[in-house]
Amino acid sequence: MNQIYNFNAGPSALPKTALERAQSELINFQKTGMSVMEISHRSKPYEEVHYQAIQLLKELLQIPDQYEVLFLQGGASLQFTMLAMNLLEEEKVGNYLLTGSWSEKAYKEASLIGKTKIVASSKEEGYRSIPTIPSFATNEKDAYFHITSNNTIYGTQYQQFPTITHAPLIADMSSDILSKPIDITKFGLIYAGAQKNLGPSGVTVVIIKKDILQKDVSKIPTILQYQTHIQASSLYNTPPTFSIYMLNQVLTWVKECGGTSSIAQRNEEKAQIIYEVIDESDGFYLGHATNDSRSLMNITFNLQTEELNKQFLQVAEEQGFIGLQGHRSVGGCRASIYNAVPLEACIALRDLMIRFKKEARTSTSL
Ligand SMILES: *Cc1c(COP(=O)(O)O)cnc(C)c1O
């Protein structure tokens, strides 16, 4: 098999160790003679996986006892709606900070449920930065304050979370959860589709502070109430057992790597390598995000012309670099370097970028 470098935006690279362990017990899980996919979600071997994954996540993110960890389905996209259904009381307002397409969607879905408000937005300048709101005092009319911690498509990321008083801070962390230590106590609710930094698609992690659930939700469907899943430990109905099994493998790997602080250090080093090429390229590569809002997970950049972008992506593909095409809404290039992308892949990308620039300059005297 040829060497490939996986920079897919999501679903994306998984740790090789996690895949190999899954492979080794794929058809005989824990001496059951069956795959983990073939056994009851109420069986002991599965339950062990399920509760271990919850425990590991609590440990790695230092989640306090007042919080519950849920494994749900429907992706981060269902959470756009579900959080509004469960938290947006009539007469109250859901506040949104718009920093990209995902926060726009979250805002739009909540607007179908109740009253919403855009507190700030960086749309006018192409979502190149995160508006600075160090603190925000809500009042009794505010149900919550919602942010998107990392903007997967535009390549921006909060360097510091705003301090919200009086109402819970809610974050879509789909593309940077577990990439660094965070102070969970700043948040009322965090949600993340697993397919970027946590595992395969199919499971969505929700971390929720139980006391924020004040709204009367008796009229909404049972399966859409957070309380239902809290009471059933995410076993109300059949959970995506294989996705949770893989999530557990990924969490085990993160722990073996030394936890979130070691992972964060590695992530900084990885991103630094690529941003450095962009910054030292005399404008040959143009970063999309402003320097103070740069994401360590998704690095977005353009070459000077559409033609050069196309050439670069083609050369990259020929050399085994996968997934570098920017999102269709912004174009250009994007390198997604989530936790599982190894340092070597980032070094290889840096070398490719340097090589390509040199060759383009000699052939076209740019
Ligand atoms: C990928 C992504 C989503 C969408 O996730 P689904 O699980 O496909 O619904 C939402 N928000 C962010 C920040 C994402 O990166």
C-alpha cells in the first residue's frame, strides 16, 4: 500500500493504534466469539465498553460530577434543534455568536423553535476571525449563549472563551473537542459529532450540566428530551454500539498519549509547522484566518490564483495527500490536522508546500 496522508475534514483520520486494536478483536470480541456489533446493547461486554467510554471522557476532560456525559445520535446537527427544544423557554432568548456556517445553521434551527438573537457576527469579513467578546452579562430574558468553538470550514478557533454570567454558555465543539484541556465549568452544555476528533460518525457526545434543565419539556417527543437519556445512561434505545466502541478505543489512545495536555502540545507543534510555511512564503500561500483567530485543527489557505490552487491540489493528490480541497463554500485549500493526524503528515505537507512553491516560481517566474 502506498503511503497516504489523511487531511480529511470529517469523517477524518483515526489513530492507527485504535484501528489495529479494533481489527484484532473484530470477529471475536472479549472471547464472545462474536463481533461487538453482534451483541446486545444490554449485555455485560457491551455495557463495559459503554461505561468505560463515559468514564474516560470524564477523566480526560476533567468533567465535574454535576455534569452528565451522553451518547446520542443525529449528529451535531440534531443538537442545533434539540438544545433549543430543551433549553429555550417561551419568552426567553437564545443568543448566538456567528463565526461560520455551522453557527449560522445552529442559529437558524433554534429560530424555528423560539426567540433568538445574533449577538455578534464576523460574516461581513468572510468569517476570517472570531469577534472578541471577553465577557457577556445576560439577563433573566436570556436562555443561553451559543458559540462554535472551532470553525471547521473557515479555519478559525476561539483562543479564549467568553465569560458568560447568568445564563449557560453552550458550545458546538465538534471539531476541536479533546484537542486541548478546557475548563468545563465555564459551560452549561457542550456537544460534538464524533467524526472529527473522537471517532467514527454515528455518535454525538453531549456534556451537560444537569441543573440547566429547567424547562418543562413534557410536550416534546420523549427521545428528544435530554432527561430521557440522562435517566437511561444513554441506553434508552439501541445506541450506535460500534461507534461508541471505536470512541472508547480513541479515548484509550488519548490517555496513552498522556491526555489532553500532551495532545495539545503536539497539536500546537503540528499547526505551527504549516502556518510557518504560509507566513514565510511571501504571499505565495495566503492564510484565510487572521493571525489571532487561527485554528489548530483546520488550516485554511489559498494560492494566488484559481489555476495555482488547482495545480497544487493535483500535485498533492498524486503524492498521496488526501482531503486538502477547501470546503465548497470557501474554496482554496484546507488541511484538517485533528488529534489523530501524525506529526509526520504535517512535516510531509510542509515539504510539499515548499517544493511546490519553488517549482512554481522557477517555471512561471512568479
Ligand atoms: C461537522 C460539524 C457539524 C455537523 O456535524 P454532523 O454530525 O454532521 O451533524 C457541526 N458543527 C461543526 C463545528 C462541525 O465541524
